[in-house]
Amino acid sequence: MPKTAAPLVTDNQLAGIITVIRHPKISLTLLMATLGFGSSFVLYTYIRPYLQQVTGVSTAGVVGVLVLYGAFVTVGNVIGGRLANRQALGVVAGILVAQIVVQLLQLLLLPRPGWYLVGIALLGLVAFMGNASLQSRIIMTTTELAPAHTDVASALNVSALNFGIAGGSFVGNAVMSYAGLQMLPLVGAVIGGVALLVVVLLRRIN
């Protein structure tokens, strides 16, 4: 079977990427997306060992917990989609604050029998709630500053979210290895706090 060459970035695409990211409002929005998304995955990537080793949930029980998480992710996506219609930076900031609070609550809820179900539900509710608002904002901002490259900005936003997932997982692994599973929510909240600082910078240059 012949090998297929990996797709190459054309000069026009590269020029579009450079044009997009040279605008601080766009590059900071992408950074905010990376940090905001990554903060949730510090804990979620390792939620199975956390539940088994810290909370004491059985293997079969973890499966049910993940189903609960997925159900609340769906609810969060619906709410997030409606909030995205407002296209306001304040909406994104509010979601980030909710993520930080929920991460901190995990320190109290996840280790406790029974209460961990509340923690997981809240975690799922806010984990992806900001997706639609972030996509809406990046398109709106690029339409204002670089209207010919909205497709590039949209693709970069997806890449930023994926980078957040990878980065959050990497940080989570380091925390788990050197500080212990119980520190995962706290570190996730700290990263969310950094994302909130990016929101402050965006407000100043708006």
C-alpha cells in the first residue's frame, strides 16, 4: 500500500496564521482557551485512579460515575451554547470562575463517600461549558481584526483546546507523580486562575 504524505502547510496558510496570532486580542483569546480547557483535564485525565485510590470506588462503580459525568457534560454543553449567544467576555470569565470554584470543591467532595457523586456532576457540568463561547469569541474577534482569516482562527482555536487537553494531562501526570492525586484539583484551579488573569488582560486591551 503506498504511503500518503502528511498534509503540508501552504505559504498562504502560514501567512494567515501569522496574521491572526500577531493580534494580541486573538493570541490572548487562544491562550485563555488553552489554559481554561487544560485546567479541567489536570484532574479529569486521572479521575479513575483518583476515585479508586483516594475515594475507594470499585472498578464497576467508576464506570457508572463516568456515565454520570458524561450526562452532566451534555447539560453543560446545552447551557454553554445558550450563553454563547451573548458573545460577551464576561460570560467566559464567569464560566472560568465556575470551573475554579468547582475544582476547589473537589478537594472536599471527591474524597468523601457519597459526596463524590455531587463533585463529579459539577465537574462534568462546567468542563465543556465554555466551548461555544470561546469559538464564538474567536470568530467575532477575528472578523473584526482579520476578516479574511476566520477559518484559520477557528482551526487555531480547536488546536488551542487540544493543546490544553495535552498540557493539562501532562501537568496532571507530574502532579500525580510528585505531589499525589489529592493535589490535582488544586493545581487545576490554579491554572484556571491564570486563565482568568488572561481575561483581565483582554479587558484592558478591548
